[in-house]
Amino acid sequence: MLGQMTNEDNRIISEARWGLHRVIDKALILSRSPGDYGTGERLNLAEIRIIYTVGSNPGINITELSNEIGVGKSTVSPMVNRLYKKQYIKKLKEVSNKKNILLELTEKGTTAREGFERFHQDFIWRHAQNLAVEQYSAFNEVLRRVEEYLDSQLNGS
């Protein structure tokens, strides 16, 4: 691919690289800006991610949740406890193993999840509705590669 590139090829690749950096920088800023997803309380991106994931996987435990969102258990546990205290998540003891705590959403958690889903759908509708499946596929591949690189950096590889 990088063999015989034209000036236009180089320009497009450079634009994509810097565009990705800009998007990441803006996403970091927004991730620190809490939003209200229908409960009257502001939730940060990490909190709504946990709520969304628990709502998508009722009965998930902390280890599974940690694996699902790609964050260590030592990070996930305090966030789950905070969401429990704020009454977004309920903790249930597994019948066959009382030490295993299963997570589910409360009614308030379900409201927040649905509000986030509406926000997400609105974003897709406004910004990506006209993309072809092939474009989503290419974008997913870029995201996979970026995530793989970021994981290697986080793991010290």
C-alpha cells in the first residue's frame, strides 16, 4: 500500500490521521462532561457505559462486566458501587453461589439506558444515516486497529 503513493494519497492519509487525533481529543473532553439521560441526574460516560452494558446483559457479574467494557475489576467495582448507591443498579446474590454478585438495572437505570439509547440513535440518525454498510465495515476495521494499538500501549507492549 505504501509503495507508490501520490501526493494526493499522502494528503488523504495525513488528513485521516489528524482527523482521528482531533476526534479522540474531543471524545476525551466529552467523556468528562456528564449528561442527563432522563433521570434528572448527570452521568459521566463511564457510568452510562456500565448502565448500558448491565442493561444489555442482565445478571452479569463484575468480572464479566470488566471484560465486556475492557476495564479492570478494580476500576469497575467502585463505579458499580456508586451506581448502586445512586439506585441505578441492583445487586443480587447468585442462588447457586452466594459469593457471586449479579447485576441488573433498577427502573431508574432502565430509564437512563433508554435515554442513552435515544441519544445514540439521534446521533446516528443525524450523522451516519447515509453511510453504506461497506463504509461501516471499513470504519469498524479502523476502530479495531486503533483499539488494538491502544490496548498494546496500555499493557506496555
